[in-house]
Amino acid sequence: MLSCYEDLPEKEDVVQDSDCCGNGCTNCILDNKPRPSKRVLLAGKRNVILSYTRFRLLRREALESGSDGQVLLLHFAHAADEDGEAAGDAVLDIPPGHHVMLRVGSLLRPYSPYWSDFLAREFRILVKLVPEGPMSQHLQAVQPNDLLEFRGPIGQYVHNPQPARCIYIIAQGVAIAPTLPLVRQVLDNEEDMSRLWHLVCARDLQHVYFRKEMLEFAQFWNYRSYLYLPHQQCDTTACQEAGHCAQECPQLRHNLRYKETAKVSRLDASELATHLNPAIPGQRVLIVAGDSSFQKIMAQVATESLDVDPANIYML
């Protein structure tokens, strides 16, 4: 698979051991150093985020708050005025499947944007705050106009539209966010005949994010989404007594939107195998977004259930 970062002669920013966040990221910055892409070179611009750069928080929106933590939508814009740089000479390039590193003092944490604007130099991330987490405590306190430092892009996944592929994207909870650009880059290219299976694992329907976007994706012939909701529970007597909804729960069916398919179960090996159709041609690719244990389990299961070559498995 060709990379958009291949054979680039330009100077790279120095990456030191201290740039690693120490969280055991699959795509560690020490192994995937931020470099200019061909898109940036063709534009004749400079990617502002290759080294730590200040971004201003434009919008902070709380999507939910529960016992397992709060989820925030954060929208940032490059603070060119703070960095004393000419805005016209810079762009923001964060390819789909790549993340950026947030630095607060000596604290480092990776976050994967679900939307970015190349020319306006803006991006958005979805963050789940972890109770007592050092970075979560800091993000809990940030307000619009605050400045934060980011660096990137960091990652290794590159999509090649030719030949067409069968792409299985498995997302866990808020990690659905960085999978959206992966879907868009296929659907926005009329010449890309790749097929997409978007398998979303969430606690219940309330914890499924970006349902509107998935419904928009569903208008395309080569996109299918499936929701796996093992803890879905309606307020009917039967569901309350069972501890979860039945598969044909009328209230659950009523709450689903057009073309939404949901199952009150976990995504296991047997269920994953139902999405394999040997009659559909194309190399199989698996992309998993979630915590490290979820990624490991899904990668092991998919190797057999979807007959995916381990070399074609990518972790976000």
C-alpha cells in the first residue's frame, strides 16, 4: 500500500523520547514521526502542526455526563496571532486515521480529530473525561479562548482507492469519532468502489454518537452500519425484569431511525462472521478504534471471522 508520506525529501522536526506519552499507543510518535504530506507539498504551504503549536478553543460542548465520565466536543483553531506566523503560508493537514498529541506541561495525551479544515486550520475532537485523570481534569476546566498546544499528525493508515477494497471499521464508544473521516474519504470519491462495513459497539442507544452522520452515509450504496448495544434497556416491564431489551423490543424498534440496524448483543466472532460475503471481491481491510484491550480482541477475532490478513489490520 502506497503512503502519502513516501519519499519526501524535506526536513523533519526532531522527535525525542520525551515526546512519547507513555500510554502504549499503537501508533507511537517515536515510530510514526510527523512529516509533511504530498498534499501539503503540492499546496506549497507549511503544515502548522508538525511541531507543537498553539490552538485556540473556539467551542466547548458537553454531550453527556454520567457515572462513567463526561463527553466533550472541543473545536480548535490555529492561533496564528499568538505564534507570530503568516497565516497565508500555513495549512492544517491531519489525514484520516491519524491523531494529534496534546501537551500540557509535561503531560501528553493523544486525540484523534473527527473533522478538520485544511485552509482554515481548525479541527474538532471528541473527548471522554476520565474521573481523576490528570488530562481530563485539565480539559474539564478549559474554556473558549484558552490556548492549548498540539502536534501531529501521527499514524500510519493510508487508504488507496485502487483497487477497491472491503473495509471493516469497528468502533467502540467515543472512538467512533476518528472513524468518520475514514468513511468520508471513500464516499466522497466517486471513483472509489470500496465497500464499507461500519460496526459500532456502544453501551446503549444513548451512547451512540454521530447517528445523524451515519444516516447520511447510509444514502450511499457501498456503506452499511450496524449498532451493537448489549446493555440497551427500555422502561418497559419486560426489559426491566430481564435487565436488557429483547431483540424485538417494540420501544427499541421505535427509537431506531430509518436504515438503522441494532442488535442487543456484543460483537463477537460469530456475529462478525455474518458480515463476511466471499462473493464480494476486494482485499479485506480491518480498522479498529477503541481502547487497547478492545483493539486486541477485535484484531484476533477478525483474523479468523473475516479472514483478514494481519498485515491489513490497523489500530487507531
